[in-house]
Amino acid sequence: MQKTIQDIEKKYDLEFDKIISRIKKEKAKLVLLQFPDGLKPYSTAIVNYLREKTNAEFLIWLESCFGACDIPVGLEKIKVDLVIQFGHNSMIPKY
């Protein structure tokens, strides 16, 4: 089943406004998104939403994401403008 941005916003507060603002402020054209396993099923919905709001292009890192210290190996070769990591602390469900 395809996940939608509405599905994720019902369950998690991922601060999309802050992400969109940062992408625009940095004038980022290519953004790498890193997701913990629990958010990977939502990754394409998140990319579609962010692309629509920013006109940036996105890469999804599908390897591990165990926090801010888990920077993708070879990142300097990709030449991204911005890396956004979705960590477990930001995945606290809404009540």
C-alpha cells in the first residue's frame, strides 16, 4: 500500500515547515534524505511532498541511519547541497 503524506502527518510531527524553510534558505538544489527504518516506507511520499514545495531534487539514502553520527560513506562524491536526517527522536508519535 502506498503511504501518503497525510498518513505520516497523522502519526508523526516531522517538522516539514522547518525542512522546507531550510531548503529554501540554503537554495539547495540537491538534497539527500536519510531515514530510520520506521520511516523508509514513507520516503517516496516525503520526497514528492518536499519536491512540490521546494522544486529541489532529492536522493534517498537507503542504508542505515542511526543518528547524526551516521553520515553516508562517500557523501563528498555525491555533491549534495544539504543532508537531512530524520532521527528516532523526531519520530515521537502525536497523542
